[in-house]
Amino acid sequence: MSTGPSDTPRSGGAPNSATTIELLKRLQSADAESAWIAFDARYRPIALAVARRLGLGHLDAEDASQQAMLEFFNEWRSDGYRPERARLRTWLVSIVRHRAIDILRKRDRERGIGGDTQIAEHVSPDELDRAWEEACRKAILAEAMGRLRDDTRTEPRTLEAFERFALQGVPVESVANDLDIEVAEIYRIKSRLIRRLREIVDDVERTWTETAARMREA
């Protein structure tokens, strides 16, 4: 099978502010390598979550998600994917499902017993949509928190108080004692940074937004 710009697409690194539409457009250009790295970093963890929901263990899910991302890349570059026919989510989920079932069928044949493939085949589209949405929410929040941490106006101790109290649910008194911050100040920190985090989440969500009409324009 042919691959994307790299046989082992990289992920991670600094948050990417390019929209999904921009990344898809760049996949057709001379800048495909950097666009692929960013696109893979954004969507492969979500493909992985869908593969896990289909019953694959972590290593098999990693394999299925990588295969799915490369297959999508090849189809996009060859105009095999038509955004007017299906959303990006629908297309990627379909590819992940097929690759996951292929892996499960091979495993069933090797063991001489069935069962796993049938279970995966009966996972409903709604369940996979929920897996996709949950993974997206986690990824968007993680990216937003990364941007918030990179904000030089926010001190590390302030961020730690916010994360422990507002996001992790640690009792405010414990956070206050551990970080030597007044309880009232922690509530003020929560109020201020929640507002800022919501703004960043909205911005991140806009970079992830994809519609058939906008992709056709790209």
C-alpha cells in the first residue's frame, strides 16, 4: 500500500492553528509533508479511539488507525474522497471500521474461532459517532489547555491551582494549602481562567470545523 509523505507520520508538537479546510487544501500542494504531520496529529488519536470502540486492543488499534489515516491521505490526493458525498468524520470512521474488521478477521482465522469480528460488525454508527465526539472533545480541550499554558501572562502556580481545582476536582482547601493561595483567590482564578479557556476552546473548535461546502471551496 502506498503511504503519505512519511511511512510513520509524526504527531505532537506545538498546537496547530491551521483549520481542517486549510490542511486538506495543503495536502494537495507542495506543502503536503507539513500538512500531513499536522492533519495526522489532529485526527489519528480520534481514529484510534474509534478503533478501540470497535474492540481492538491498543496495538491493533494503533495499526488500524495508521492504516486508515494513510488510506484517507491516498484517497484525498487521488480525489477518491468527495466531501459533498460524506463528512470527513463519516469517511474516516468508515475507513477505520473496515481496517479494524480486517484485523479482527485475521485474528479470528489465526485462532480458529470467531466472535470478535461479529461484535465489531454490530457496533452501531451512533456508537462510533459518540466515540468520535468524545475523542474530539478531549483533543480540543487538551489543545486549548496547551494554548492556555503557553500564555505567558499566566503564572505556573496559577495554572496548577486552576487545573487541580476546576478540572481535576481537587477540594479547594487542599489546593489552597498545597499552593499557599487563599481560597477566595482560587475561586477568582477559576472564574477568570474558565472564561479564557472557553474563548480558546471556541477558537480551537473553529480550526476543526469542516463542512462539505467549505471543503469544495478549498
